Amino acid sequence: MSPQQKDFLEQALLRGKDMNHKLVFVNHPRWLGGGYEDAWHQSVHPMLAKAGNVRAVFAGHIHRMRHDFGPNGDDGIEYVTLATVGGGQGHPVPQAGWLHHYHLITVRPQQIAMTAYPVGAAMNVREITGEMGDMLNRQSRRGATVDGAVAFGETGSARGEVSLTFENTTDRVIDLAVTPVSSDNRWMARPDHAHAIVQPGETKQVSFLVGRPAGSADQHLDRLNLAVDADYMGKTARYSLPTQEVEVPVDLTSLLGNRRASDNMALDFDGVDDAVLVPSRAASVHQGPFTLECWFNARDYAGRRGLLAKTEGSEYGFFVSDSVLWFASHLGGQYRERRIEGVLQTNTWQHVAGVYDGSALRTYVDGQLVASVEVDPQWERRTNALPLVIGADVNGRGNPTSFFNGLIDEVRLSDSARYSGQRFTPERRLKADADTVALYSFDSDLGPYVIDGSGRGYHARRVGAPKAVTAR
């Protein structure tokens, strides 16, 4: 804060010295630190405390509601930030502060009451501490996992037992409800739902027997999800985390056999709403070396275009926006990348490979090294629970955006640095080996599933209507 601002504040405090309560309003919540300087706690807060009648400071700007006390905590000054009233809102955990609302402040001689009013509810402002909001945000991003798989037989019937694992990383009890859901009503699950009380720090499993009748593996087949609803039991209210749907893995080995089409097929993405979602459990490779590669044939590159992406402030991805190619991985707290112009063509099959070997990120086009970025081997990749999206970028909710326009074929993710040096000759039809995490050749599919050729059963899911075409 400038000397002029501090002088203004000092005069304002002096003018209100005889008031019972004084409230301060600013735009930026500078007391939070981080991107803000530390001058607030060093020089501004002492001015407020010295006045003796400042009760609360209100701010906005960060689009998140939270409540804190000053650095000492014993001078009674409350710090409150408000979220949005029609502004941009990401909604990671609405009831923990990311929401549209207004505050009602009731001032009495002996107290100041605060209530937040979102749509249709009233909330206890003082319970929404920064620590609680951060904790529930982390919990909502952590996600649940499913173990086991439903195996399809040769007749199209299916049977299996799956277990969902949920870990409570918060400081209070979570009331958990898990329900099998699908648009295909031929799925059968027992029980039809499950409840659990999960204590702080505890991990709970709920299990389901799942099946389908013979002859039901047809064009109307749709996936089965487990819908996870979790309520954090606060001191004065329940705080509902956003519903998470976790896909139940399927084993299609017996149904599909080992067949692979003699014709090389590819998927045609329309650049509007077509994409393929690879489950996060398949795309979350270890912290060591990895390789991401594919063949593609673009119709155009105008605008922002994702090719293969598991990004959103973390992980890795390929982009081909406005004819500029870049491969990025989030290492050491930021994306490491180098953007390359003049290497992309239209209406031509090209191969790209992004390689991380622990000390460098390398980008290859048609087997030729076009970019290399040195990195610190101690840097870790920031991970997420989002899918790897083929044919688009991914947003924070796991949905595709910035769609690719053209054909994509032979997408392979490996947990090793497959390529080194200046040049190699890429294979037109990629194969699975011990280093393959997931492989999508698009030569066979079933209902919504895009078959994983790695043998690990990480079948992906279509979004929109990408069409299988002969890769010429």
C-alpha cells in the first residue's frame, strides 16, 4: 500500500474513533499472502488493531468465500472474502465457499452477525474457514478408485465383483453413499446402493456384484458408473461434495478375442464436440520417464486445438493450436514446453512423440527431433484425476474442450522413454509391449468403448460421435 493509501486509512480510522463498530472494505484480500506482498500484516493490520473498534475487513476478487482471523487471532478482527454474484465461478466445492451468494451483516451494539445467502440457503460464514475450504477442495479432487472388473463372456453376458475405495482426508466424519448408475438398464447390481460412515483418516471399501444378460453386448451397450456422494459433517451443517462418477472397468477379452482388423482404421474427429476419454487410472503414469505418441491427419489448425491432453495446471499434453505444435509436462511447479512453428501439415499423416527421460522433454515429428527442454531430475510432475482426452483439451471437470479437426490413429502411452537421439523411424501400426500403459488403434470398438490394445483393459469412451474410418 502506498503512503497516500495509508494516510487515507489513518484519517478514516480517526474519523470513526467514536463508533462502536467499524467495517473496512477493500477489493483485493491482501492479508492472504501468496501473490500479495506481506505488508498487510506488517503495517496495515497493526493500524486496524490500534484503532480498537475495527471488527471486520471484507474483500472480493478471488471468487471464493472464506473467513480468517488476523495474525494474532486475539484482537477480534475478522477477515472475510466473498465469492461471486454472477461472476466467473469454477464451483469445485460450492458449499465450502466457491459459489454465487451475498452476505447479510447484522450490526448490534454488542455483536456483529454474518450470514451468507446462496440460492435457497443460509450458511454460517464463520464456519467457512480457509483451512476447511482448502481441505474439502483437496478431498473433492482426490477422487475414489474402483478395483476389479466386469468380465464379458463370448455370449455377451457379463459378471464380476467390483469394489470402490474412498479415503477421508478431512478432519471430520464423511457420510458416503455409492449408487451404480447407467443409461443402459440391462446392467444389474447388488446391492443397488451402499452407505458408509468414514471417519477422519479412514479408508472404506464398498463392493457390488455386477452382471448383464446374454446377448446384451450390442450397439446399445453403455458403460456402468458408480456415483459417489459424500457429505462432510461440519459443526453446524452438512457440506456436500460434488457427485463423482467413477467408471466400472470391463474385461472384453473373451468377447473380442485377439482379433485386430486387417484394415487399419482411424477415428475421425469433427472439431466441434468429438473426443475420446481415457480413464485417469490408465493415463496417470509414474513419476519417471514416459512417452506419449500418436499419428494424426489434420484438416485445419485454426484456433485453440488439443490433440492429446491431460492438462489443467498439471500432467502433460500435445497441442496444435494455430499450426503451432507443443508438448508440455507440468514439472517443478510449471509447464515445461517449447513451441514449434512450421512442422505441421494438413491432409497428411504425421507422427508426433513426446518423451520425458528424467532430464529432458523431447518432441519428435515424423521421427525427427524438433524441440528439447532440459529439466531438473528432482522435479516431480503435478498429477490430477482427470482423463487423458484424445482429440481435445480437458477442463477442470474432466470434459473435453478445444477440439481437434481431423483423423487420429495409434495413440500409445508408455512408461519409458522410447525414443532418443536426433531421429528414428516411427512404426505406422504401433504394438503393445511390457512398457505399454495404454494403446488405442481404433481398429475395433464396442458400444461406447474404444478398445485398449495394451492388454490392461483400459478401454476408453467416446464423447460426441467420432467415426471409425479407413486410415489411408
